[in-house]
Amino acid sequence: MKNRYRLIRYDRRGRIYSLHNNETGQRESLETRDKAPATELIVAKNESGREQAVNLQKARVYLTASDPAVSTRTWQDTLDAVIEAEAPDSENCRRWETFYKEAAIQQLLGKVVLELRAEDLLKVLAEGGLSTDVFMRRLCNFCIGMNWLPWPILAKKLWPPVIRQPSPSNRAAGLKAAG
């Protein structure tokens, strides 16, 4: 199979290496003047198109080198870490413990954090309520902050919108102000 990308270098652009897409003619700067890392990046780009099934395994190997627990850390471990970070008798800790018992998230607890797919998360969000949505957002953000997830599972735009219902006390206060 012919390589999709090739390495080029322009003298007029400060001798910075770029990749050239042989199919589209597009060029993209690799932002390096050193040939060894530029060649490594081109090889990786060409391999990614040919060996898509192996790419996830390679990513896990690289991630495991920086964090050995990344391949075994489950959502239950993550939730335990969040609860442990809270003050033991706080209201927030109680809320997390209540969230822990929700039926919607029980299917996630045994799954490895890195293996959760967007479809699985959307299913959990559809089965749960508003608190499931809010706490799953917080849990995913916690994982990203701890570098347990290399990127978000869902982009911000893809999360279902949070529709808050006014509480009875707020509704009564609004009626008094209007009347």
C-alpha cells in the first residue's frame, strides 16, 4: 500500500518540516527542524491509516508507561477517589454516596475508565435523571483533571442540555413578586 503522507521541508519557511497529504495535496507543519522526530510523526500518521485495529492497543501501551493503573482503573475506583477527596461528614460527600447508589450508573462501575465509549455514557444519561447528568459531568471532569482520561468522552456540545425545574420555594417567590 502506498503511503498517504510524505515528509517535506521548505527552506523559505525556516527549514521546518511539514507533512504532505498525497491524496488531497494538503500540507501541515510538524513544527520541528529536527528530521528524526519529523520522520517518526510521518511514520505514525501512515501507520494509523493502515492499522486502525492496532492503534488503540498502541495508545494503551504509551498511556500505561505514564500511569500503570490506567488499564485497570474502573469507574468505581474513580467514584471512590472522588468520595475520599470530600470531607467525610459533608453534604457533598452524602450527595456523592447517594449518586453511587443510582441504578443508572451501576452498569458503569465495573468498566475500565479508558474503555467507556460515548454510546455507553449517553445510555446512562438517558436512563438517569438530572442528578445523573450533573454528577457524570463532574466525574468525567475529575478524570480529565487527574489525567486518567486523555480527552473528554463527550464534547461539551454533545452532552444533553441540563433543564432545571424551579423548586417549589423559588416558584412561590416568583409568584409573590409577579402578583
